[in-house]
Amino acid sequence: MAKTRQTVTAGSPVPLGAHWDGSGVNFALFSANATKVELCLFDKTGRREAERVVLPEFTDEVWHGYLPEVRPGQLYGYRVHGPYEPSAGHRFNPNKLLLDPYALALHGEIRWHDALFGYRIGNQRGDLSFDRRDSAFVMPKCVVVDPAVTWGNDIRPATPWKDTIIYEAHVKGMTALHQDLPEHLRGTFEGLADPRVIDHLVKLGVSAVELMPTQAFFPDRYLVERGLTNYWGYNTIGFFAPTPSFLSPAGNIHDFKLMVRRLHEAGIEVILDVVYNHTAEGSELGPTLSFRGIDNASYYLLGDDPRYYYDTTGCGNTVNLRHQRVLQMVMDSLRYWVKQCHVDGFRFDLASSLGRDRDTFDQNAVFLDAIRQDPVLSRVKLIAEPWDTGPDGYQLGNFPPGWAEWNDKYRDTVRSYWKGDEGNLPRLADCLLGSSGLFEKRGRRPWASVNLVTAHDGFTLMDVVSYDEKHNEANGEDNNDGHSHNLSWGWGAEGPTDDASIIALRDRARRNMMATLILSEGTPMILMGDEIGRTQNGNNNAYCQDNEINWLRWDVEDSRQLDFQAFVQGLIRLRRSRALLGRDRFLHEEPDPVTGSFARWLRPDGNAMEPGDWDDPNARAIGLMLCGREECLFILMNAHHEPVGFSLPEAVGPWGVLVDTSDGTVRQQVRSTLDTATIDAPPRALLLLESRKP
């Protein structure tokens, strides 16, 4: 055992974590049930434990001490003493080196070994046994950080919600194959900060990049042993630290801040996908890496039998946000990323778990109330994934004011409609106008619906139109993982094909779904690479594939994909230039009292939709007219396999075509007006017409 040579004084119980004050470092760790806490200091390699210091004070359930000789860059971890009584919810084991929940940086990666587990694996008593092996040699180490950075003239874009267009991306997936980036920057924050990468986002026209998990995560043991990894990153173990694998070889948190600053310079907001519902420690049979060994009974929601967890996440455990100190940790983490790292918002994974009172979801749950009143966090973009795996878990439309939500009903409806399924018109109509049936309450606005056709979890857009079935064999689970409700169609072939007619149908289907997404009210979200035909080869659960299945190809020379990219760019520019698109007020048949704008649903014959028309399961063509005081837009949607004639309604002037998905037309201005009272909507196509006052 390393001996103490450091001078240690009482220090302070606040702030939590390792805080450098310019003269020394204050260490503070919450644990209500521990009996002793040892701070372990390591040499610069992280291999040798150089000193061990007992934190001398225990105040308000916080163990603390001040070390005047410690400087930024010091590697450290904790050993926490207390009862090992799984039946009472306690799993203390001082043989296990533990990560500081407030660590701002981590050094090294986890190396899977039986010593990481608090119990003897293979013992007949299971997790009730006790393992005395030291885990330090296979654990990453925490790093004392001086968080000071010069932000210069960094200005947050502060894009209004109504003007927001989100691009969901993965740090490594976005940069791993970029041939113009230096190899050591590929897959890193600094690589994503490169002007050549940012230029792609700027030209596309998106206003925000939503990054899949960047907080420290590690791959699961069972994946590593199968030659796979946790690529997506929904396996967080450090809520304040960036994941080490995204840092350049000599990098630190400043790599992340550089990325944010450069994206801001380009007018692009940064939204982090965060996982506060569970941690990488998993079930009671998982490793002891941090929270479990610090104070298992406080950090996690325990079952009726405290040996087990009350799991609403499907990942083995649920973070106990009803505990004031755990809630404080999450709130401190969120404020850190906003105030110190200048991020512009968060997307919360399995957010229903954050709003639970155990078995039920509560709009006034402590976490949701804390966010709502917080002077910092209430001002940033908040997006919920509004479901989890527990009872009462599906909560789409039920988050409180100030929140936006991923709208999977939008995804399913749009896919099903353009696939040609029956009975979609009522749901489609609601989706196109911001899903008012779900969100128009308590003063919420259309932007609360984050509209998506694809996301990281599921098929890419190219795969939606190329596969009837999932193909997840590469995941090593005999294609049993991932869901089968894809609402996809290969249009006569499964996967790649040389058939020109099938390729043409697939491209038209892509244009239909992308045009619907961009022209709908609400907040559109585009999946990384959908604009240039990225495929996962039919894998709809590619969470464990850190390879070209997930990575974005930049060397696209196929005119087919470049044409589609130009089509998407044109749609986004069109959305930004038309006040009737991307609104912050719901549209209805009666004119809006403020703007005078209104919406009309029309049959192909030009008459208003009647109640019986909505119930016709065979109806696959509909028109939506949006009108303001100076202009009208007319969206014609035809999912039939044959053309459908539409009568053109009277408007403020003659009609002209802006978008035609049958041939990829997208214009910023009408080139010529129609001189007829009707127009044929091509089979399986969307048209956008415009009428403006002369």
C-alpha cells in the first residue's frame, strides 16, 4: 500500500469534485453510508499508486480534504470503505479503485478483468461473495483539471426554436473516413472542429448538431470479448468528463471547447445527447467502477429487495434522481456543460426515467421541476426521448412546457404513408401541422415536436427504402436483436441492386420522406449521412459496430447521391425563406388571431375534406393549403401508384411549382405560373406549389 506523504488539511465540503484554486486542490466526495474514504494519487503514467490519503473530514455526508501540493494534471481515484451488505443495498469494497463522479477528465481506458467486480465471479454465492483483488491496474484514472480557458469572442448562435434544423451525428462516425483530415484527428472532437467538416454542415443548412454521447463511456465486457464495442456510447460512467477516445493524442477538455467555439463561429449550435437515466455499472452483477462502490444505496434506485435494482432503462440500473445529492450531481453536470463548455442544449436519453415517481411518470417530478426553475438550464434547448422500458414509460406529448420531444409517431406515420399503407391520412394530417393533437396544450408550440424519419436507432434513410427486413448478423446475435417494425420497403429487391427502375423508385421514396420532413411544422431532425445515401447494410441496431457500417463516407462521387444532397440543401433553403414553414404557432382552419394565417385540408377535387373522407382506408392523396396575408403554399401528396389530378384552389395569385419529388425539382422561386385550374400529382410524389400576391 502507498503511504501518505502529502500535507492534508480539512478543506471544504463544497464544491464537490477535485477543485484547483490556484494554490492547491480541494477534494470532496459525497457518500452518506461510507465509513472512510481514501484518496489515491498516481504517477503520471497511471500505473503506480504513489500515495494514499485519508480524507480527514465528513461534513453533511461529504468527505473532504485539501492538498496544497497537488497540481492540475495529477491522476487520482478513490477507495471507499463501508459495509458490504448487498441484502441491505450496500456494496462497499475498498479493494476497488473508483472514479470520482465529478471528475472533469479521465486518463486511460478500462481493461476488462475479473478484478473490476466487487464479488468473486464464479463463486456459488454470486454477488453476495466478496472480491479482495485490487482493480487499480485495469481502471482509468481521474485527472485534476484547471478548467480555465480563453473563449475569446465566442457568441452562442441562440437560434430560435422555430428556425432550428437538427443534424444528429456521432463524433467518430462523422470524421473517421474524412480523407482530408490528418489521421490522428479522425474520430476526435478536434476532427469535428475542422473547417472542412463544418463546411459540410453549413452548406447543408442545418442550425444545430446533436452529438451522440460524448460524456465518458466505456464498452461493455460482453461486447469486447466478442470483438465488438459500445460505439453509440449510451453507457455513461462520467457525467463531467469527455470520453477519452474522442480526444486527440495530446488532447484534453479544451479539444471539446475548440469544437464548440468553431461550430458557433459557423452559426451552428451544439446539443449533447446525455444519459442520466442509468450508468455503465449495469445490474447487481456488473462491475464496481464508481457510484456502486461510493454509495450504492444513494446513487441507484433499489428494488423491494435492496440486493437488486429497480430498472426502468433495460440497462440494469436506474439513477436515483429522488436523492437530493444525486439530483445535485446531474444538475451540476448540466450547468457545467452549459457554463464552462458553452453547449446550447441537451437531448435526454430515456427521459421518462428522469420524470418518474417509481412506477408512474409525473410532469412535476423533482428533476423536471428543477430544470424548469433553473436560471441557466431553463434557457437552453431541452429535448426528451419520451419513453423508457418501465411501466407507464411511453410519454410522448406529456413533458412539461419548455421541452421538445422526439416524435416517433411522426416517423412511423410518414414511413407508412409513403410505403403506401392504408388509413394514414388522419395521422399524416396531424404530423404535417406539428402534431397539435399531442403538443398543443399548456402554451406549447409546434417546435416541441422533433420530427424525424430516421435516427441512430434504426435504419438510415437509404436502408428504409432498400430493405424489407433487418440484417443485424454482424452484431453476433443471429439477427435476433433490433426491432422488426421498420415500416420499410425495398421496392422489389432486398439491398443493393442494379435494376434502374427500382433505384428510381427508391430515390423518389427518399425525396418524398425528406421533403415531408423539411416541409412539416415542427423541428426537423436529419440523421448523419442521410443527405448522401449512407447505408448500414440493413443493420437497424448498429450500436456495437465501430467500423464502416456506421462511419460517414466523404468520397461520394456518385451523381445520384450528389443530386440528392443538392435536393436536401434546396429544401432547407426553401424552408428558411418561407414564413409559412417553420412557424412557432399552430395553424388551424380558422385564421390565427395574430398572423391571420390558416390551413385547409383539401380533397383532390378541390373541396374541403369531410369527416367521412378521413375514414376512407384507400385514400392516399391529399392537399394541404397554408395561407398568410401575402402568400399561399399548397402541398400535394400522392402515395398512389398512379397519377392523381388535383383541382387548384383559389389563392392570392396564380400557382407555380417549387418542389416536385418525382424528378427532384426544388426551386427557390417560381419560374412560371400554371395556366390551368388543375394539375396532375405524379404517382408516389409530393408537389409544393406557391401563390403570391402580384
